[in-house]
Amino acid sequence: MDMQGRETQGMSRERLGRIDRFINEAYIANGKLPCALTQVWRRGELVLNSVLGQADRERQVPLAEDSIFRIYSMTKPITSVAIMMLLEECKIALDDPVSKYIPAWENLGVFTGGFMESFQTRAPARPMQVVDLLRHTSGLTYGFQQNTNVDAAYRRLKLGDIATDGTLDDMIEKLATLPLEFSPGEAWNYSVSTDVLGYLVGKISGMPFETFLKERIFDPLGMVDTAFHVPEDKVSRFCACYAIGALGSKVISPRGPMLQDDPLASTYLKPPSFVSGGGGLVSTAADYMCFARMLLQGGELDGARLLSPKTLALMTANHLPGGVDLPRMSRSMFSEATYEGVGFGLGFATTLTPATTLIPGSAGDFFWGGAASTFFWVDPEEDLIGLFLTQLLPSSAYPVRRQLRTMVYSAITEPGAGAR
């Protein structure tokens, strides 16, 4: 990139430089984050590429541009793209009842009381549909929500736990024995819904879910380091993962972030039993930027078309019933999105009204993040992508996502093509 001049692709070089300095001073130098890889893509060019901190503090391994990260829930947009590819082939429809593909779920009830061995239920107002899985209105949940007796049953059965010895088939079978939190379409609750989508991809395509992702998404996009485990020849590039305290706690340890997953003794070093479309992938900045660029460009990258622009427009529209934002529908104790002024599409959160979010952005930008504080967003109006990778649990520890968006948008000096 030509470093002469004061601007690049309609962005101030000096203000882009502030981002690197801010993250270093606010998070890396004081040890709050172990590392930070920040990239900004605008108008076909990587205008910021900041690599800070250590991939492995214990072994003093510096972060590198090709370091491999656990992306956790940033797996969800990839799985959602996979199911929409099958939709384009008319192998599935958004209003299909899920029981069409999982007959054992035909009579799922809605929780009214009781405990795991004696749940009391009522019939749902309508059957769960495929669209409910994509937008998290299915009535399913996550065990870590710690909100209801149904959540407790998920924890006991380790449903959605990427370290479980069970399989996708096992999860589907166990979910058939549990009630829904609410009638499908009545509320929004972050859940194992996207793991169920991974199961459907495998069942409908006739190939293992992980094979579909590799052959239909990763290989065409050149995502050479994205997978459900880290092979032996790439372990030296695998980051350590840290936590600010005991998992599930927001209390910061006085010793600073504690090692949560040693890259040389991680469960990620072998193929998992449970292939999680909701949170199981590892990836690199280069790989995920390829995926994000495909989204920005309407479903195509370098001649490889995964989706039609119209399908992607459908995915990034707000699909919450009545067009409301998340606070009007959410029962979730946790998600990877801020709420006010934000809706939810088919695999992504989407900004409805930037003024309501109180964060700079554009109506129609879409985004998601992962449990280890990773984050990305795509803004078609500004022809822009932001990508932030680190390895610190939980993602709610620090407001770095809000701060990054603020600083990126403050660096814009010319509006994008969609805004002119």
C-alpha cells in the first residue's frame, strides 16, 4: 500500500493510525488482552493491518498475521451461508417445518413447569420452521444462559458443548426429549439453533457437514486455514486462549487474564466428535476476510459465487417478526450483539437505526462476534469491512467492539459508493 499522502480509499491515514495506538495502549500494553489483530478493508484495499501482542504469553510467542484463532460464534454466519446455498438449490425452504427433516421433533412441547425428569409442556402455537433456526426464534436455548430449568437440562446433557464426546446426531436425539423455551416465533433467544442447521446441511446435502463447508465454501474462497481442528503442521501458529476469571464470571482476576486453553494441549488438536456449526471453527484473519469480502461483494469472491446478491439481501434484512429490534423480542441472558436499534437476519445481526444504537455505522450493516472477543462487521453502504481477532473469554469483558467501530468510522473522509 502506498504510504504517501494523507488519505487512502477515502480514509484518513492519521486516524487509521490512531486505532493501532489506541488498542496497544488501552488493551495490549496493560495486559487486558493477550493479542489483537485488527484489519479494515475499504474499496478493495486493506487499509489497516495491525498485529499486536502475543499469541502465547506462556511461551513468549508473538502474534503473527497468520496466527490461528478460535472464532467460536463467528462460525454461525458460515453455517448460515451453507444452509442458504441449499435453499438456492430448492433443497430446503425457510418455511419448511423442521420436523420435515427431523421427524422426532414433530411433537416438541413448550415448557410450562417441572424439571428434567418431569417437564410439563403445552403444544406450541405453530411448528418450528427453518427460518426460526436462522434467526434464533426457535425456542431452543444454550445451557450457559442459566435462566430456566430447560437451560439446566442442556447443561446436564452438555448440549452445544464443543468439547463433548457426543455427536451432532446425539444432540438432535437428546433435544427431542426436551421442551422448547417458548413457542417458535414468539421470542428471540441465542441458542444451539445454528448447530441444528449444521445437522440439516449434512442431512440434506448427503455429505458430512464439515465436508460440505470445505468443498463448497472454504476451498472456493481459498480459506486454507479454516477448519474444526488444528492439524499438527499448523500447531505452531495456534493461539493460546485466556479468560478474565472463572468461566461464566465477569469478575476479573487480580493476576490478569488466565490461561484457559493451552494451544499445545487443546481439544482443537484433533477432529472433534461434535462438529459445531454454532461455534467450532478456527480460522485466520486472511481466511475470515475472504469470507467477509464475499459477503460484501454480494456472494462472490474472485470468480467463486456462493450466493446470489438477492439471497444475501434476504439474509441481511431484519427477520424479527413485526420488524422490531432485539430488545422487543429477546429473552436471552447473553448474545454477541448490542441490542437497541439492532435487528436480526438469517445468521447475522443487522443495524436498523444507527441513531438508536448510539454507535457510528450504517443502516443495513451486519455483524457478529465470538465468545473469545472476536468480531467482524460488513458495511455495504461504505464498502467497508472491520475484523478484530483476539483470544479472551468472555466477549463482554471490555467495550473494544464499540470502540473499534467508533474509531474506524471516524477515519472515513469520503462516503462509500452506496452513500453518494
